[in-house]
Amino acid sequence: MTMKNNFLVLILAVLCISSSFAQNMGKQWLDLNYANDDKVYHKLDIHLPNIEKTKYKAIIVIYGSAWFANNMKQMGFQALGKPLLDSGFAVISINHRSSGDAMYPAQINDVKAAIRFIRANADAYNIDASFIGITGFSSGGHLASLAGTTNGVKTFTVGEKTVNIEGDLGNYTEVRSDVDAVVDWFGPIDFTRMENCTTTKDDKSPEAALIKGNPADNLDMLALINPMTFLDNNDPQFLVIHGDTDNVVPHCQSVFFSDTLKEKGLLNEFISVPNGQHGPVTFNENTFKKMSDFFMMEAGEK
């Protein structure tokens, strides 16, 4: 199955598990630009639950697209928004630059800018910025994980390569971009072991498009897109969820990640879903509840 077909299967899975949000949603703000420009890939939506509070702790949601899409925030919200709204969280679904728009680290720069925007403007949108969690699926899981493991990281060097992780997008560059908890849904993590859990994929792979080069020839850059490279004591707790029959992102990716998180004392739980695919089966009532319960616990809501 091609990457394009796998992507379509994921979209269909999201549409199938999505329900009407009308009874769950309160106030919302759509298409806010977090980078102070006119680009669609720098827009986000804020959804508040239909639960009466003065302020709402927040979860940022990132869609999956193999980093190929730059305007799928609504799909991200449809995938993960309902259980989070039901739990009383504000849900912020964001766009980011695709690999076709710009190479890495543009994508994590965008995520960081969106977090800073939310923290800086929290009062205007009834958000309690004392807790900002983040979640995403597939490539969105990768970016959510990267956001969590790079709390406090500005630039980072591996070998001959240095990347600016934080970036300088938007009006709030002095505001913190830290997040307080992460749920990673089947995100790719270690790109040196994406092919059969042992080696790199080829120059036609999504990660090749992300770094603009053959993965095997760019091992320093592969380290710099790997969330595990940045793990330290500033990082939050993680919940990792992955189906054990995923044919797009190998299940071993979350095994590698969870084992390393556990060693660092940063793993709340690794949920391996029996017969779970890249979205289908893995997205289910139990795993959604696990996500919501985890964020509620980390936010001090239960």
C-alpha cells in the first residue's frame, strides 16, 4: 500500500470515529493566525467545551499527514477533540508548514509559535495557561513528542548539524513554549530504524522530504528530528499509544520510545492496541478515555 493510500485510510478512519460536536462545544475562534502573517499554514482554531468555567486548561492537537499537509486542523480536531472537550479542556487545533513548504525544523518552529501564541493570549480566549498539554497522531504524534522533549531547548547540535528548534515566528518570542504533558498516537520517532525496525528508509520516504535528503546520508539530521535526542529532566510525562498491526509507522517505534521514556522516568503508560492499525481500531473509546484521563490527572483535575 502506498503512503498516499495509507493517508486516505487514516482520513477515513478519522471520519468514521468522529461524532457531532454540536452538543459538546461552547465558544470557538476559528482561523486565528499565530505567526502574524497571512499564511493558511499558520492558522489555528480554539474550541471551548460546553461546560461552564471561567477558564479552561488547554490541549493542542496536531493532525497526521506524513508532514505532507498544511491545512488539516479541522481533521485533527475531528479525530481527537470530542473526548477532550467532554473532559472540560479547551482544544486548540493547529496547522503547520508541510515538508513541501519548508524543510525541518520549520514544522516544530510552527508548533512552538502556536504554543507561545496561546500562552501569551490566554486571557483573551478564556484559557488557563497553567496547563498546556499536547497530542497528535502519526506525524502529528512526532511533532507533539518533539514539542514535549524540547522544553527549554533553543538550538541543538549533533555532529556537523545545528538546528534552531525554537524559531522566531510571531510576536511572542519571549514567551515560553513549554508543554506540560504529551500523548503520542503512533508517531514515528527513530528514523534510523523506520525500515523493518532496523535501518533507514529510502530517498522517497516522507522523512526524506522533511529533511530534503536521503536519510542514510543524513544521520546527524535524523538525530535532530528524533524526540529521544532531546530528552532531559525538563520534559513532561508521556502517554504513548500504538496499534500492534500498524503498517505505516512500525509498532517498534513506540516500543523504542517508551523504553527510553521509562528509563528517564517520563513514561506514564505505553498502550499497545491488539490488532490496532494506523488509526482504525487504535482509535477507540478506551484509548480516548485513557488520553483524557491522563491529561486530567496531569492537569490536577482528578
